[in-house]
Amino acid sequence: MPRAPRRPPQLRGRVFRGSTAVSRGLLTRNDLRSSAWRSLFRDVYADAQVTVTHDVRCAAVGRWLIPSGAAIAGRAAAGLYGCASPTAGDPIDGLIPMATRVGPTTGIHIHHGVIDPGDTVDRAGVRVTSPARTCWDIARWLEVVEAVVVIDSMLAKRLTTVTALREYALDRAGRRGWRSLLRAVDLADAGAESPQESRTRVRLVLAGLPRPETQWVVAEQGRFVARLDLAWPQFKVAVEYDGLWHDDPEQLHRDRRRLNRLLGRRLDSAARDSRAPPGRLRRIPVRGPGGPTGALPLHPMTMIALQVGSSGLPRPGGHYFIDGARS
């Protein structure tokens, strides 16, 4: 009968340096290879009974794998603020002072840069880039749509403000990334309530449409009718993002009833398009009492576009420009 692996009580439920456990005589190198322990990074292990989350891995990196003065950064920092959803296995961004050299480590993305006073904070014992610095790095390291997704969440959680981020960027004018942050901030909106709402809004604006109002409330004679994800009240047009849970037949039926109440008439053709390639927006006709009334953009599988009046979306040059391609 095989012997159960050694599990010293000092290490149960813990994350620890393997070399330290060996030097103290708690384990041998062979013990570390047993099923009792899980390798997180080079020379960093966890009790196999510990649920290894993104936060747990960030704490291990901050404590043992990046030098003093460095910080967890980028999407990893945004995840610690609750403004991104990295998985436990995603690489962790580490911001390292310019003069400090560290070797590559699997599972960590090393970024060297100038770290100004106030650019890092202590968060539950882990050194993390400040909200403003996190937005700066996100704007430099991610493409603009994904950067705005994070900045929207930062604004919604009141971790920073548009004014503070603009001032942060302007104070660093001439340094790499300051224009990227200004661009992302100009596209950001604290009213977004989900990453997909943010992506939908930014793609529409980048396609040439006017900036929409977020979470627009529609009322009739003082009575609440609906709250819309995105709206252009001046054109009586709205766009809503429907997540996968809207695929449920009962939910879809409730959605249609809600939209028909909002429209005051039957909604003919605002439906998901499963044929369009992922990641692209396409135009679909929306029919009203008088027949076709224009074209609205629809994100395949996930977004419902609806028209709430007789005017169509403005179409710069007669076309929408989606993902850099003419539609």
C-alpha cells in the first residue's frame, strides 16, 4: 500500500517557497513532487487543498517573485481592484523599476518602466499599481476597446475619475502612453454595467456613430417603461446588449414583450444573427409601421439592436465603419 505523502502541519493551507521548506527540513525535493503540493511558479508551491485563485497567485508573485519597489500591474492589478476578470491561470503583469533587472519567470509578464511616487499602493499586503497608473498601463498594453472596458469599471467603482485620469496623462505628456490614456479616457463611460456593454458602445463610436447616453431611462407620463443600455435620444434610437442568458426561451419572450411595450408596436426584425463572423458588427433592417426604416448594427449572437422611433441611426457617409472595414 503506497505511503501517504508528507503534509507537515506548518504548511497545510499555505503557499510557500519550496527552497525554504526544504532548508527547514519540513520537506524534501522529492516530497514537493507529490500530490500533496501544487507548483504555482518556480520554487513557489501551495497545499493541494488550497483553492488557487488569481488573487492567491498575485500575492505569491508580490511576496516572492518581484523585487522591492515593483508592483502587480495591468490586468492583474485591475483584477485585484475587481475591475477585470483574469482567470487563475492567466499570466500576471509585474511592473519593475527601470534600473532593476529580473530574470524571466513562467507565468509572469515583466514590464520595466519609471514608477513615480504614488504609482503604487498596498492592497491587502500586496503592492499594486494605483488606479491611475493601472489605467495608464492598461491603455499602453491593451488595444483601445479592451482598455476602455477596464477604465469603465474603474470609473463605475469610483476608484478614479475622468478628471484625475486626464490630469495624470497630461502631467506625463511626452512619455510613452500618455496619448493612449487620453484616447481611452475620452471613450470611457462610468455608466457601463458590463464588459460587453462597454465593448458594444466603443465599437459603435469607433465605427463613426455619435457617442450614446448610457442607462437611458424611458418614461411615459411619469411611469417607468425601461432602462436602455445605450441610447441616442435625439434620434429615438437605442441599442441593447443581451448576454447568453437571454438565449433562454422564457427570457427571450420577456425581452420581446418588454421591447414591444417600449416600441408601442410589434418588433419585426431585431434578432440575433448567428451567421455573421465573430467579432464583427453587421447591419440589419428594422421594420416599423411604414416598412424599412434604416439599418442598425448588430453584434452576432449577443446584441439586440432596436429602433424606438421613426428616425434611423445617422450613417456617416452613408455607411458604418466596423473594425476598420467598410460595411
